[in-house]
Amino acid sequence: MLFDIFQHHINKALDDLVASGDLPADLDRKNVTLEPPRDPSHGDLSTNAAMVLSKAAGAKPRDLAEKIVEKLAALEDVKAAEMAGPGFINLRVSDAVLLTELREIEALGADYGRSTKGQGVTVNVEYVSANPTGPMHMGHCRGAVVGDALADLLEFIGHKVIREYYVNDAGAQVDILAESVHIRYREALGETILAIPEGLYPGDYLKPVGWALAQQYGDKYVDAPIDKWLPIFRKAAVAGMMDMIRADLALLGIKHDVFSSEAELHAAGKADAAEAVLRSRDLVYDGVLEKPKGKTIDDWEAVELPLFRSTQFGDDQDRPIKKSNGSWTYFGGDLAYHFQKAQKADELIDIWGADHSGTVKRIKAAVAALTEGKTKFDVKLIQMVRLLRDGEPEKMSKRSGNFVTIADMVEEVGKDAVRFTMLTRKADAQMDFDFAKVTEASKDNPVFYVQYAHARIQSTLRKAADEENISRSADHLDKLGAEELDLIKQAAQFPRIVESAAMSREPHRIAFYLNDLAAAFHAFWNMGNDRPEMRIIMVNDPAMTSARLFLAKYLGQVIKNGLALMGVSAADKM
């Protein structure tokens, strides 16, 4: 692929300079970059090789750049090599290289952009992990899409990916859920429920769980003491909610490989095991927390607790892993859970809501301590989405009564619009989701604009198929001119964009790239409206038509590949 070819050329030029004694052999090249220049008029590719290597080489950047330029300019793949500014090197690639790249897209098809950069390293991506207390709502949607798209990206560049959902089924909220289900159970048996008590979950979505329990147990638990039915109803409620959550996520095309239960984690003694490991390394000790700010002596009592030495890993203070009653703190449970994940993965990535930003430092400290720094750990924080309808805040849902569910969204605007829109901004930036705008058929709606580019290409190919003397082969690609070659240059960036999006954990880069590629194709198409000789189908010039159809088809392939990474379909008709 284009960038791999020229990365090889640059490395070969540097190797030659090492052989000639112009560069020392042990130079670290990891900071040498190859990318399109910001200003396309400067060339097709730019490298900072001379800038980053000159100091260690004991040379001036421009002097080193001249030697590198001399090597690169002699290559058949290079149309021109020029030095710019303090020592940057700009390259213009040959037409033959671009046409070879287009044939590469044809040869690889759906695998164009795929790589082995991940080298089979196992990455655990945990995302969604909403409390199992009701249907998935808008607050869960963005993190779900970002996590799923990131997992797809990591797989595409050669990682083994574990998609995990952490089921928080051990907290007080699950007892509240079970009590709420008990009311629906009694209702299913004929009891009139006038109002759901405050503090319980009022949603009608609990009725099916209550009905199923009524069918299974009859009136056995109507008047039974709470300790008799609570464990049974808790288990049934969580199972019912997880079935609902899986169904909601499936509407977005999201599936997880692993569902880890917090309750099972504690029952299996995983938290105790994690504490034992940390105590063996003197990273957990029994101590007293500092008096909280704002508390007086009368309303605060010092209590000895097991504390994790998180300050040794950059945290603000040491953190308790158990409460005074001996139960685990949220942090203690999370610590054990991440220890469990780290035993099956080389890297961990958590997708969290921005409201959890305060816990990032302590969990990073815990993972570093438990794995002795061997397991990489990253947290991606997802900002909230503001729902709008024609610019006004959207609050209510016909289905739930007090929040907009994922099912509501998908039913109204479709999976593709939801997924694409959630990836149109960087995850840690706030965004608006306007129901009217995400279904608007205009260039201001990115999902429409990109899908329309693919649909327009497919329509053109269908129209050409009706012409007997027109083919779409690679036989006449040498007829393509500067405008067409510019489109190939844009398409050739796809593998690099995929790699950078995966490595930076930023799937929104794919959406940005596809919007730019679609814009370039639409501009080329519109050129034909003013200049007949630039139309894709020209019956009187079958050779040029064949070449342009081949180009269009494989531009469409790149768009399709990018959309697939976002979990969005490539429309054939619109």
C-alpha cells in the first residue's frame, strides 16, 4: 500500500546514508513520520526524517534533508522530491504508483486497509456496562457505539479483541430492582397497584418479569418475608433486564463476547485474591483516612480500613478497598474486576461516561500495581449527548415516559443514522443529536452525505451496465488525469487513517475521513455537470469511461470499508 511503499523508500534512503557513513547506525527512527502535507500544493507526502534525526546525527537539518532528497529523487516511484522550510521533505508520487494503489484496492476488496500492526496482541475493550435496572437509554448510546467501533478497528489492524460488559449486579440498586419486580409480580396475580412507592423503579418494562415469576411461582411469595424471595427475584430481575439490554444493543448491531457478573466475581473470592496479591507487595495496609475537609471533630470518627497505596502510582490519596462493615467499596470491586480482566488480556481499554473521570487515576494505579506495570490500561471518557428536535431539547419518550431509549431512537431514525452520528465528534467533546438533522437529505448531514456518495457510485455502475460497449476494467487507467489521480490519493490515505484511528483509540477519525472522501467524489461528479468531458459515463469515449468506472467502483469499496468499521451499511440506493 502507498504509505508502506514510501515508508520503505525512506528507510532504504536512511540505510544507504548509514552505509555511506553520513548517518550513525544506531539512530532511533521511531519519531520519523510520513503523512500528507497540510497544504496539498506542497506535494503528496511529507516526512520529518531530517528534522528529527539531524541532532543525533550531528548535522544541520537542511544538510541532512538534501542527502535524503537526493536518494528519494532517484526513485521511479517519485515524481519529485523537494526540501521545504527548516528541513521537511515533500514528495510527489508517480502516476504509476497511484494506479498500482487503485489495483491494490481491487485486489484486496473488503480487506483493503486491514493490517497486522496489532501483532495478535489481546485487547479487552469494556463498554456500556450499564446497571441492569432497565432498558438502554440515550445516556448509554454514545459509549456503546464508540466502544463497538473501536473494537472493530482494533481487530482490523490485527489485534485479538475481547468485547466485555461488566454487569453491576451486586449493589443496592439490584435489591431495589427486585423489590420493584415483586410489585409487578403481585400485580400479575391480580393485585391493584395504585402507585409505585417512591425510590422504586416505576417502568412498565418490569411487568414481563413480574408476569413470568407469577407463572412460575403462583402466589407463593406474595406474603412471604423479603429474605425468602429477594435472592430469587434479584436473579430473575437481573436476567430479565440483561435480556432486554442485549436486545436493545442488538438494534445498534452491538454484541459482546463476555458478560462478567460483579456478584459472581465476589462470590468467587476474586476481590480477596486481589487484596492478597497487593498485601504481598506491601501495597495494601491497614490505616486511617485523613479527616474529610469540612467535617468537624464531632461528626467524624477515625476508622481503621484496608487502604491501597494508590499515591505510589500518582493518585491524590490512598484509597479504601473495604468499608467499615467489611463489605467491599466500589473501588475494591473495580480493582478485583480489572485484575480478572488483566489475566486474559495484554491491554485493557475502558469506555466510561465523563461523570466517572474522578476514578480514572485510582483505577490506573490499581492496574499498574496488580500487573506490575505489564498490562497497558487506557480509559476513554465519553461526554453526554444533548437530544434535540428541530433545535429544541427532547425530553420525553413514548415508550418509557421519562427518558429516550435506544429502541426509540433506532425506530425513528434508523441504526445507521444513530451510529454514524455518534462518531462524528471526538468522544470527549459534547455533541448534539437533532432528530430532524440526522435524517435530513443534505450535505450538512454526514451520514446522508457519505452514504449518498456510495449510492451515487452504485447507480452509475448500474447505468453503465446497460451500455453494451462500456466495461469497467483496469485496461485503460493510463487515461486518467490529474482530477482522477487526486481521488486515488485521497483513497490511498485510508490504511493510514485506519491505523492512526486504532492506535489513538479515536474511531471518529474514520467518520471525518469518509466525509472528506465523499466530498471529493461529489465535487468530481459535479464537475461533469459543467464540463461534459469530465462525466464518468461518456458513450463516445468507452476507454475513458471504463477507466473512470473502475475508479468509481473502488472509491466505493473504500467508502464501504470505512462504513463497515463504523457499523454502518453502505447504501446502494437512496
